[in-house]
Amino acid sequence: MTNQSGAPLESIPSRWSVSSLVLGTGFGLTGAGTVMLGVLLPVLSQKWGLKDDAAGFLFFLQFLGSSLGAILTGANRVRSILTGYGLLVVSACALAFAGPHTSFAIFFFFGTGLGMAMTATSLLISDRYGEHRAVLLERLNFAWAAGATAAPLLFLPFLRSANPRPLFFLFQGLFLLLFAWVLFRERQPRAPSPLDESRRRSPAIAGFLLPLVVLATCAVGVESSLSGWLTTYSHRADPEHAGAAALTTSLFWLGIMVSRLTFSTSLLAIIGRQRVLRATLWGAAASVALLIAVHTPALIQVASGLAGVCIGPLYPLLLSFLLERSPRGWIFAVAGMGSAFFPWLTGLLSAHLGGLRYGLIAPCGAALLMVLLLALCFRPARSSIQGAPLHP
């Protein structure tokens, strides 16, 4: 097994192993940072007097910033990671002193930092390990999901105390440590040759680029809408127990983490990627519909866990096809627009129709759109998709 430069992976300097561990830890921290707004939303809405449409606009700005950060990620991955963590350090500190008006701009820059750090880290790992990037990227995705899963429970003390300022300072300190590591320890790998670039592109996938982008956009949108609004949705169903609301979001991310780990094994090849894609798309649509239908906190938690299990494999699976076709930051940016639009739309529908139950029509509609797109666009190319190599 060799790396991109042709050296056996076993002979890679130990610094690279430590580097992957630290970058993976940072990636998990960006997962926690991504879901932070959703978990703290009940406290922030009360503190800043935000209605659902205004809170939804906060989601829109954070994820719009994240998409912009992906676009701004350049060929020098290390420099982009530094810029991303630098923005996160400054914006996390600013959030500690934010008010109802300044918070909108700050969450935009916080999202920009997240987008640059996540995209540049993914591309750095992809560049560094060449054709064997799959194993490392799988671990990276798992670390992100682990951070997002643990965050709601770790944030619970700040949710109960209604004082998130210490949490913002904690994020500032952790991001500052990561900034220092990247500044003094990380180095930019060599640029891939034109031959390497040509090998990355799969002609069988080229014709499906547009529907794949739309599918990925919807997948990210459903994931972000649910992760952002589940704490508030569950809290309104049971206002007396903040812990139950945080647990609902944790169950959602636990389902995502377990399903991504499960399908990173040979099970995916045994079942077949198209079968997994179809089953999880239908499952996602059904579980979001179940969330709309149920009323009790316990059933909301069950539906959240099922939604996480079904949604988890979607984005990594679609991303593997997209990165084969164009391994650049714009893929993350365009797909990430779904994470800006759908949580915002969820808040708008909730504010204008009278409840989050109606707001969840937005992610449910996105899941149904994915089912329709799969049926219309991928039926003729079953063998091509089934045989394409998977890069998580």
C-alpha cells in the first residue's frame, strides 16, 4: 500500500500519523461547532428575543458562511485551514459578547471559519494519501459525526444554566490550540500531477454530476434542518426537561454516526450501493414524516434516532461520486447551500404557519425530492453507479 508519492503507507513518518490524529480531533470539534447553534437555540432565542423566522435566518447565515468558506478554500490547504481556525478563534470570542443584532454577522463569520477548516482538512487528507484516501476520509467523517453526537450532551450544562458564554470561550481556546498546531507543524503536500488528476475523474459518473449535486444539496439540507431544530422541537413538546431535548439531538447524531460506521465496512459492497441509497432515501422521508406525525417526547426521540440512521450514509455516499468527478472546494460549497436554505425555510414555515410541526415540511419535502430524483435520473445507469469506487 502506497501513498500519493509512491512510498508504502507503513513507511509514512509518524508525524503524519500524529497529524491525522490532531486534524481528526479538530474535525470532530468542527462537528460540535456546527451543531452548537441548534443545541443552544432555546437559550439564545430567549436571551435575544428571537422568533422562529429570525432564528432560522441565523441558521441560514451560518451555513451560508460555511458554503462561502468552502469556495474560498484554495490550493494551499494548510493556509486555508489556518484561515479557517483563525476566523473561528475571533468569532467564538465575539459570540461571548454578542447581542441580538451583532449575532447575525458573527454567526456568518463563524460559519465561514467552519467551512474553510472542514473543506481544507478534507482536501488535505485527500491530497496527502492519494488513491488510499478512502480509509483516512472515513475516519475523518466518523470523527465529525462523533463530535456532533457528543456535543448536545456536553452542552447540556450551558443549556440548563442559560449562560453559553463559558462555552464560547472554551471553543475559542480549543480552536486557538488547533491554529497553533497547524501553524507550526503542518506542511502542504505536493500538488498532484496532471495524470493524477485525470485518474480521479470517472467518465461513468460525469453525466450524473448535476443530479448528484442536487441530491447532495438536499441531503445536507435535511441533515442540517433536523440537527438545528430538533432540540427546540423536542423542548416545545416537553418544556420541563431540557435534558430530554438535548438527548433527542444526540440520538439523531448517534444514528448518523452508527450508520456511517456500519457502511464503511464490506457490508456496503455486499448489499450494493444503489440499494443502500434507495433504502436510506425512503427511510429518511418516512422518518421525517414520522417526526411530523408524533407528539410525545419519547416517540420524537425514536423518530430522531431512525432519521439519523437513514440520513447518515447519504452525504458521504454522494460525496464519493462528486469528488471523483471534481475534487475541489466548490463541491462542498454548492452542496452546503442546502444547509443554509432548508433550516431557514423550516423557521419561516414555522413562524408563518404556527408551529415547528409545519416547519418540518421543508426537510420532509427535500427527502421526497431526493427519492424522485433517484428514480428519474439513476435508473438507466444502475450498473455504472453500482460499480463506481467509493471514496468516503
